[in-house]
Amino acid sequence: MTATMKVLGQSYPAAATGTTLYTVPAGTSATISTIAVCNQTSGGLTFNLAVIPSGGALSNSSYIAYGTSVAANTTAFITIGVTLAAGDSIYVYNSSVGISYSAFGAQLT
């Protein structure tokens, strides 16, 4: 297998809207090393972060962060080292517009 280090996904979602940050392509797997959650506003916000298995749906057991606070004008770095199979997804949700997400890691082909 060949590992390619890369930015796996980036998003600046609308307020109160669930968004898929990254889905592992067919025929590959991925290791998410870090997710950056950047609050670009002057007030504190909250976010949710979930891992959804291929073919699955968002459920209470999917969350790895829920209602997590990120202070104004700061970035929270989540270092997780989770390995995902083809079709698995990283899902994000923020309480208000103003948060950007970036996922970093390796795709294995």
C-alpha cells in the first residue's frame, strides 16, 4: 500500500447544517491524524464531530465530539489517529456560521 499525506477535506459550513467533511474514496483507506476547528468569529461557538461508517447513518454512537466549545478567534486541534475504510465519512456541525474545518492525514491505496 502507498500512503499519501494530504489535506483530506476542508469546509466552511452554514450555521446549524450538518456537513460531510471527508468521505474515503472507493478502493482506499485513510488515517485522519488531525482535524483543525477554527472559530473565525468574535464569540464562542460549539461544534459536533462524528465518524459515520460506510452505508451507516448518523446516530448517537457516531459522535467523537458533541457540543464542544471553541473560543472566539481560536483554533481547536483534535489529534485522533483514526483509521477509516472506503466509504466511511467525517461529519461536522456547528452552532453558528463562522467555523472552518480542515482534516489532515494519509490516504492508503
